[in-house]
Amino acid sequence: MKTLEPILREHPFFEGLEPSYLALIVGCASNVVFKAGDVLFRDGEEANLFYLIRHGRLALELTSERGPFTMLTIGDGEILGWSWIIPPYHWHFSARAVEDTRAITLDGNCLRAKCEEDHHLGYELLKRFARILEDRLRATQLQLLDVYCPYPGEKR
Amino acid sequence: MSPGPCESPMRPQPYVVRGVRRETHDVFTLELEPAGDAAPLAFGPGQFTMLYAFGMGEVPISISGDPAGNTMLVHTIRAVGTVTRALERCRKGDVLGVRGPFGTCWPVDEAAGKDVVLAAGGIGLAPLRSVMYRLLARRERYGRIALLYGTRTPEDIVYRDELEEWRGRLDLNVQVTVDRAGSDWRGNVGAVTTLLPRAEFDPANTVAMFCGPEVMMRFTMLALMKRGLQAEQMYLSMERNMKCGIGLCGHCQLGPFFICKDGPVFPYDRVKWLFGREEI
């Protein structure tokens, strides 16, 4: 049976990671499949996983009194979730499959334990998540600027 | 070499409106044909004309049609001011004044043999549509082609049918995203930069072209530089208050450049020192 190791090794997120660390991480990984409309997790729930999207599309949603609002969609090759590494380990949004989606989940409890044992591994993972955080922060800034609005201040 | 305006560049030539198409609630496309026996306008992708609504005024508008196309001169316009709203009221058979074409072109020929990334924001897709026509006319000359388009909402997407057609092609990577959408939207949500991870290209052999709000272009360039592109591989279209179109009046001056004459298309390494500076 084909293991998840080659898939993780080829993923840009793990590029350059020492093989021994990758072997540790594979031990925390498993395949998952979601059907369109499935909810992966909800805002406020405990966050003990992160996801490598292999194929499909997920919507990240916030819910207000006006209903759910999609703030971002992510797809093939992208990473979902860093709350597993930041106390108190709770999701701050909900995730729903927009299309049938295949992903690999990584168990945050398992990874946190390994990172506590080996801080070099922890630092390697944090560097990678920091890059994703920066990309998402920049993208969110651009979204908030509402740059395509021809009439500043207009709400519609 | 960019095609230049014929005869007197300050004298508008009469063009007849042959088609009006509604793109979104505030964006429309005009198809214009030279009046009488006048020859069709030769232009390059990226150039613009000055459109004159008689009695109202002139506005600079990018040409969004096929540079190798027929007799029609195509402009996609957002109705935001007095003149563009007057243009919005045009109907078939109406006559407008046209001066141009003015300005520099996208480096479509220089991109031959390379991957091409086009990133458009909002109505910035209009001038890049001319690039797409030129690329597709000689598809075999180019490597991978990615068109990344971001706009405000699903209702603000222009050229819907064409985008859908391009998305269906196996030799193109066309991605569309919106900043905000209702729950019935099945497409992407997020800034145009979130599409970049989904575009495959060789950073050492890629030409990137951007058109949209400056802050969107700046964020996109930063993201592409993280992917390994250099400033000299990136081109952008700048917008200022163009009036004369030939670098005389100075209305569109930005630092040492007249956008109407030295631009609107610039290599990024030529203007990067001006980018994002508020005092200019």
C-alpha cells in the first residue's frame, strides 16, 4: 500500500524538511474525503488538526447575525489551519467543502508532542506556518481595502 | 514599436457606435467603427484612446479588443463620471470622437518562448484582454499561460462568457476570485494574490503583466517576487489623469514620466522607485 510519505515529501509546505522529521510527521497523517457541503469544523470547536488539500475546494466562513459569510476559499495544494499550534487550540472560523475534496489531515496533538520533544522540528514547522500566516494576512489586507470599489465608502 | 495616432493627434476622428453591451451594473462595452471610408485604427495591446462625448468631454480609455481584429474598436468603460455616464447613454448609430491610439504596449512579442502570468483586478481586465487575444492567436509561441482575475463581487465580473470559454481550454489556466460573495457563489473568494499558488510557471522564464488598482498590483508583485520573479520580468499599466495623450499638457506627469506617452505600460524596474509613494 502506498504511504502518505511521498505525497508529503513532494508538497511545497514540507520542502527542505529533513527526511527524519518527515518520517515523524507521516506518523501523524491520514487521508480524508469530504463531500460537497460537508462541514469540516465549526467556529469555536477544538482545533486538533490541520489539512493539506490534495484536490477540491473549501470555504472558510464566519457567521454573523446576517448568516454565514465566506472570507476565503482554498484549493489544491493549500494548507488549512494553524490553530492546532496556537493555544487555546480553537478554530476561529468554520470550514465547509464547496466541492468534493480529498485531503490529508495531520493530528495536532501528535505533532505538538513531537515539537515539544524536538524544538528544531517545532521551529521548522513554525517557519512554514508563519509564511502562510503572512500570505493570508496580506491577502486579507488587500480584501479589506476594497480596492475595486469605484466609489470610496460605498457599501453594496 | 507602438502604433501612433494618425494625422493630427489632437483632432478627434468621428466613430459610429455599432454595438453596446452591458457587462455589469456600471460597466459597459462599446464597439466603434470609423465613420465614412476611414481606415480601422491600428493599435497594440495596452494602448488607449481619448473618447470624446461631444459637448461633455474626453476620457482616456484602454482598448480592449483584438489588435488583429476587424474594423471594430472596442472599449470597456466603467460609468463613474460625467463623461463616462454620457458614453453609457450611447446607442447604436451615435457618433463619438476618437483620438489615438496613444501610449506603450504590453511586451507580448518579448514574452515569446516564456510562461506568461496575467493578473487583472476589476476593470483592469480590459487592457489585458487585448493581450489574451494576441497570445491566443499565436498560442504555440508561448509556454504556460495563467490569467488571474480578481474583482469585488460575482456581479462585478466582466467578460463572463469569454472567461468561461477560456476556463474550458486545456492550454490556459484561468482563475477568477472575488473579494466578497453570498453563499450561492460556487467560485473562489479571496484577494487575487490567493490565486498565485494555483498558477504553475517557471520563475526564471516568465513574463508577468498586471493591470488594476496600484495597491493590488503592488501586492501581486510582492507575491510573485516571493515565487522568484525579478522586477525586470514584470510589467504594469499605470493610470493617471491623461488629457492630451502626447506628453504636452503635463496632467498625467508622475515623477519624470508622462503616463500617456512613456506609459501606460511600464517595466516594473523602471517605475518601482515611484510605486506606492504618496508624495508624488
